[in-house]
Amino acid sequence: MTQPTPEDRSDPNAIDVALMFRAGKGDQAAFQELVERHQQAVVGTVAKMLGNASEAEDISQQVFIRLWKSAARYTPTAKFTTYLFTITRNLVFNETRKRQRRKTHSLDEQEDDWHKQLAEPEEGQPDVQMLQGELRSAVDAAIASLPEKQRLAVVLRRYEQMPYEEIAEVLELTVSAVKSQLFRARTTLRELLERFLEE
């Protein structure tokens, strides 16, 4: 793939690739623009994967440090976001495995973290607000309980609206395997959230 021409500038991927090429030549302003374009998506994905907002900031910072360090070697063989979320996947999965080895983060602790992030119910509609908060917490905890590949597939599909083909590249799976992961994840989530679905 060649460096984008000025006519490509309306294409978000072409803009990202052009910025990455400039970052690879040491252009810090171009890299800062890349960070601003994708920081929210990366932080949101990491937070949903790890269930901890403060850790999400740290891991996301590591993602962009790795991106900066790799800029000079970058070759756009896939969409830029595929490259970015592959780095994100590696760091998140590494962190998940560290946690499993340390066994210091139980599902109960993850649920506590999610509860702390929920907004307080507004006055006037306490019942509705409480139910929405409870549902949000239950959804987050249910997603957090999924195996890591299923969890990332759900987060990328549901929250980032990423196409199956790109999720497949990020997870290094076939498209049919991604669909299978998502089907199993949805089945599990439906069972875990059955009480809310009935209501």
C-alpha cells in the first residue's frame, strides 16, 4: 500500500495512515493527532476488558507508547485501526494473564469497580435510575466474565461497531470463528442477564 494522496483525505483510514507515516519520521504533532483520534476508543475498550477505569488509562498509555515506537517500521498491510487494536489486544491479554497468575482480581472485585463508576441516581426518578444502573452493572459484569477472546469480540462489535472481518484480523481468527465466538458470548450473556430480559 502506498502513502495516501491528498484526494484520499476524506477516508478516515487514509488520514490515519498518513499521520502514522509522518509520526514514523518523528512528527510529534501528527502522532498527537492520531492519539486524539483514537484515544477514547482505546481507553473505552481497555476499560470494558479489564473492568477498571484507572488501569485502563495506564494500559492505554502503553498502547500509544508502543504505537509511537513502532511508527518508523509501520507498513499499512491492513486498516490502521486493525493495527492499533492488535497492539491493544496484546497488552490487554497480557494484563489478563498477569491477573490470573496473581489471582488478586476476582469477579466480585471487578463488579465492585463497575459499581463505583456508575452515576448516582438522579432525583425524581430513583426507581428508573436504580434499575438502569443495576442493568448497566450486570451487563458489564457479565461481559467481564466471558473468556478473553469472546469478551474482546463483543466489545469491538458492540461498542466500536467494528466489522467481522476486522475483528477477525485483530483476534487472528477466521470470520466464521469470530461469528462463532460472538454467538457463544451472546448465549452466555443471555443466560446471565435472563432476569433483566424477562423484566
